[in-house]
Amino acid sequence: MFEGYKVIFVEDDASVRTSLTQTLDLAGFDVVPCESAERAMRQISAGMQGIVISDVQLPGLDGLSLLRHIVAMDAGIPVILVTAHGDVSMAVQAMREGAYDFMEKPFPPERLVEIATRGLEKRALRIEVEALRRQLQNKSGLEASLLGNSAAIKEVRRQILILADTSADVMIIGETGTGKEVVSRCLHEHSNRRERNFVAINCGGLPETLLESELFGHEVGAFTTASKRRIGKMEFANGGTLLLDEIESMPLSFQVKLLRILQERKLERLGSNEEIRVDLRIIAATKADLRELSTQQKFRSDLYYRLNVAVLELPPLRERREDIPILFEHFVFQAAVRYGREAPTISGNQMRELMANDWPGNVRELKNVADRFVLGLLGGRDRVLQDTASEPLTLTQQMDLVEKALIEQVLKKHGGRPQIAIEVLGIAKKTLYDKIHKHGIVIEDYRSPAGLEG
């Protein structure tokens, strides 16, 4: 159930110890029975993958003394104490000193299994979070800017490194919130233009008249309010990088002027006849299908083909769910620093919610949820992190959910064709069909007319 994790069970009564050890064994736990706190202490170390369940009344060191020893060593190890019936003051004292939970004698065996499961899940989650934090601290360069270990994000990082030092203009395609500006900055920071300016402009945020002045600049008297010369964004980005975000919203009449600059690398300020040479990389970012827009004559086809050379496609978050834990932990840490709050710990149920959500707003939406999580503002409008009182899932069950989502995602993307899914996932045919059967996936639900074979 929790591979690599153990339950240190401390009980001085031999018959009780044997009976309850067997109960835990049958439930699938790796149990280390100990007859004393002193022996248990030899089995426990900082960072231990496991929990401790101990009777309070023990010969030699008692359970409370063992608790204090463990808290001093590693306060993250859940310690569950077993107290005599009615000993409320003892239980309260134990919780104050850092016990994870307590049980009153007598208790049914299923109660022991339930509390051990919850304790191990908490420990597994804490170890995972600590590993993510170490991973974040050890990230540098491109990996620190574009977090994730999925094949999709690794491919994006690879393409950035290939393109960064070239003079090629780049088109970045991705849904809202996938990080188009972040990727643009990465291209700039890893290029030989990094010492010059990175300039970003949103083409959809300005009317055409202002857009021309913003990009090209103007001379005194170029229009009524032009009281002094203004250097435009393109000239300011000379030697560096210019990001044209939401290029699909650029007016058609202006697209002709942009095409000319892309071809000649020259511009004229408004109100001037002097041509100014510019050496800059242009990155065009879009969430739209520019080819389809050009077919509908809503985007110039000649500009589309001029831009459609070096293309980076950013995956939506739902196609790289395995990156969600490290991204969320990163955003929680950032928010905690920004707002001067302590970073809260996410529960197993909450992580399951994060992994299962489709994230239509992608990484930006995940970041906003992390901010509200740190501020304690999550409420009814949030679809995730409600942390309901449902039975927590084990680590294995959570991994099964991720595995099922990944298989469904690949089948959906490739029209329900198992042969392609086998190649994309890098697994054997039998393995795929075993997992499809295990997770109750119906291939026909993902079939498209082009995917009826295989």
C-alpha cells in the first residue's frame, strides 16, 4: 500500500503486540514491532519514511518521552499515541506536544488500520512536498523558469535552447495562461541578445492609431498631441527582443507594415521620412489558429507564412498533469513570501483535486488558486481545494488517477488509436491493455473517424 514506508509499533504487552502487528500486516503495512521506547528509538531517524504508533504506558521511557524525542529529531514524523480509556488530559497533553493523533483503549482493529493509513498518507505527502522544495531550490537556468518534468515541457525547453542563439523570429502558440510570455523571456535570456532590451506589447490592448505610435514612435507634430519625439517599442528593442502578444488581434492594415519590417528590418517614425535600421528578434504569440484565420481572411496569409518558420507549441496544463505538484508548490512558496504568510501544507485530497482538474486557465489559473490557498480565500467559486471530508486516497490510488488521466489524454488526442498510444506512452501493447482494463477505460469513447483502425 505504501511501498518503502513502515509503521513502528510500540507495545510492551506481548499478546497485544502480536495481535495488532498481525492486523497491520494483513492490511498491507510494513510493521516493525517494538516492546519498548528504547528499542523503537533505534529504528527511527530524521527523514524516516514511516510513522510511529506507541502505547503511552511503557516500561522505562514512556510514550510521551518517545514523542518528545521524535519531535526534537523530526517533527514531521506522525506519532500516534494509545492512551487508557478516559485519560483525556493525557491525550490533550500529547496533542500539544506534537502528537499526530491518539487512540483510546479499547479500540476495534479497523480503527487502528484507519488511523495508520491517514498517518502514512500525511507522512508520504510531507516527504513529497519536501522533495519538491529541494527540487525547486536545486533548479537553475531554464529549468527554474520553466518548471516541470513532463516530456512535453522538456521538449519545450529543448526547442528554446535550439532557437535561443539563432536570429530566427519565433511564433509561440498556446492557450491562454500556458506561459507564452515566460517562454518569450526564456528565449531572450538564453540568447546573445540578453544584454539588450526585452519589450512586450499586447496587440489587442491598443487601437490601431496608438499601436502604430507605440511600435514605430513619432516625431514632434506627427499628430495633434505629439509635442515631443517618442522612441517606439521596436526602436527601443533594437539589438534585443520584441514580443507581439495576441498578434491575431493586430489590425489587417497594420499587418502589412509589420510584414515589411520583418522583411527589411527598417522602420520610419510617424511624421518622419528617415528610415531607421533595427536589429531585433520578433516573437509573435497567439492563442488562435492563424492558418484558419488567414483562410477566413481575418489574418494576412503572407504574414502567417512569414511567421510560420520557427514555431513553439506550448502544452496546456491538462496535458502535463504530472507537473502540477511542483508548479503548485512553487506558486505557494512564492505567494507565502509575497504576502508574508506561512506556506500551508496541502492535503492528499486537495492534491487529488488539483491533479484531476482540467485547468481551462492553465498555469495562470493554477497560480491564482495557489495565491488564494495561501491567503485562505478559497471558497464556493473554487472548483478545487475544497478538502472535503471524504476518505483520503493512498499514494497508490493517487498515482492510479494520474495514470488513468494520462492514458485518456493520449487516446483523446490521437483519436482512440491504441497503437499510437503505445508509442507515445512508451509501453508494451499488453501493458496498455492491462491498464485500460484496470482503469475501466472504454477506447470507443475516444474513437474518431480517422482512428477506427488499430
